Amino acid sequence: MRPLDGIRVLEMGQYIAAPYCAMMLADLGAEVIKIERPDGGDPRRIYDPLEQTETGSMSGGFLSYNRNKKSVTLDLSAESDRARYLALAATADVVVENLRPGAVDRMGVGYDALKEINPRLIYCAISGYGRLSTHRGEFAERPAFDTAIQAIGGLMAVTGEPGGPPLPTVTGFADVFTAVHATVSVLAALEGRHQSGTGTFVDQSMYDSVASLLERELMLWDFTGEHRVRGVDRYSPLGALEAEDGYVALILPTHEMWRRLCVAIERPDLLDHPLLDSVVHRAENFASVIRPEAERWTRSRTRREIVEHFAAHGLPAGETQTIDELYQCQHLDARRMFLEIDDPHAGRRRMIRTPFLTDTYDEPRTDSAPQLGEHNDELLTEVEPTTA
């Protein structure tokens, strides 16, 4: 049993944001039907790394965002397929889509059309800059991709080395972060429907999502009028210290945390250092003073030794893990954070799952992503017009 058993979701998504949102709902038990164009489907189907066999193919990038779904192909420019889509929408609880603003309305399958046939429908539209006409900004018609949103959303302004160029964070971050917000919004709307009996339109903007993540930087600007320098937080000294086998990262937001570090590295004399007498001064001088002094102690020890020693002194710190270490992490194994997916074309694959965990509900299914149109026969027969 899973919490969204019995919920039907139609996904008209491509690339990352809408597909990831719909996959989260699928992992929670929803039946997710991915609606794709017959001539190729979601563009991520052909992204590298791509495994091909005589009977089909599977892209790693497609598998990452489309596990546990069904695929139906419909040409929504054709009247007959529009009728099939509308019939499917009449049976759905949720629609998730991230097509270009206006695209679904021009095809006659947008929210206004669907709510007439299904007033209980929750329609989640993910876009770069928002869809609601009552909340329309000057960027509304812009196309959006992850890196552009990381830039305009302020994230790149605070990422990178001091004096260097702005840098994007993890590829797909804005998409996935928006998808998580969209999932929360859909779940809230489902709960609200229990009370109101009606559906709603969820307007999930990537720009809104990333801007909300910069709440600390915006608060600091409001209070101080200061821009954050890339790589430096003037009110929370932070950074990475070199170890024998890599790096350890930590943050020192309070004087007590600073005191604990000085004790842990056996340098109580640093408490009286004139350049380290406040949080602001410690932040400004982390790279030039704190790091070289602390690394006299850390460089001769392993990451694990340092982190465990710091923890014993009440200092939260973390090993800077490489991707292969993350892939093999025993703690994540104990948390069952990886799914073993057996795909007929890509073979057996180990995929990180969405992090929903309770002591009551079943964990996500381990179905692979569907082949294009794999479920046409299963799902379109229920909406085919009957003949006398």
C-alpha cells in the first residue's frame, strides 16, 4: 500500500521539471500516464548515455525522471487524439505539464477546457516564469531552461570563487527543486479537494522556486544593503578544510561553534586572534587565516577521523564525498535510497530514489521507464468511442 494508491495522474511533460514531479507522485503510488508525441516523444529519450538493443532503447537521463510510469502516444493536433486525451483527462485526478506557455490552450486541452469536463481536476502547470494572468510578470513569455533560471534567480550570483565568474550549481537543480515544490503543491491541492470538492490550477514557476531559495541572501540585503560575495557568507564562516584523503566542510555560525573548533584542533590561542574576534571577521578571514591554521591539524588526518573528532566536540562537519563514494555509500544503502531497476534494454541499473520514507507505506515500485507508447493498447481502449 502507498499513500497515493488510486490517484490517476496525466503527465504532459518533457525534459526534467514536470517528469520529476510526476515521478515523485508515481513513487507515492499514483498511476502516472505520460502523454507523448508519436514522433519521438520526450526529447530526453535520446539523450546520452543511451543503451540500444534490437527491440528498443533506454536513456539514462530518461530513466532518471520517468520510472514507474506508463506511456501513451497522442497527436493532439488531430481531433480524434484530442478527444482521447479529453476522455482520459475526465478520469484523472491530476494533470502535470511543462509545455511552453499557451501551447495547451492553443490545442484546446488547457485547464479551462479540462475543468469543464472534470471540475475536481488538479492542474499543475510548471513554467519558467508563471502562468496565472492575475500574477503576470514581464518575463512570462520567455522560454526557460535550468541554467537560465539559476542565473536570473540569483543562485549563480552567490556560487563560485570570490573574484571568479558566476557558476551554475548541479545541472538540473532549478528543475528538480521546482518539481519538489510542485509535488508539495499538488499534495496540498489533493487534501484541499477533500474539503472543497473541487480542483484547482497550480501555477508553479521555476523562477519563483529558485528565488525563494535565496531567502537568506534577500534577507541580508533587506537588513544590511550588502551583496554577498561569491563563496563568502559574511555572517556564517564556512568552507572546506584539506584532509589526508580529501576535504571536510563545516560552518561556524556562532561564537560557541568557533570555540569548539579551536578546542578540537588544539588551538585555543586563536580565540584571541585580532582578525577573528567576531562572526563577520571570521567569515572575512576564513580563507586567509582560519583555513591555513586549521589545516595544520587536519592535513595529517583522514576525513572520517576529522568528522568523528569534530562530532565529539559538538561540531557538525561532513566529508566531501565524490560521486563514486556517494554511489557506494553504506549509509544510503541502509536508508534504502537506491532502487535496483531491471530494464530490458539498459540492463540492471542502480538509481537514487525520491526520499519519501515512512514506517507505514510501501517503498516505491522498481519498474523501469516505459517505452514510447508502450501502454496504448491498455489505456486507449478505455476511451475509444463505441460503435453501434
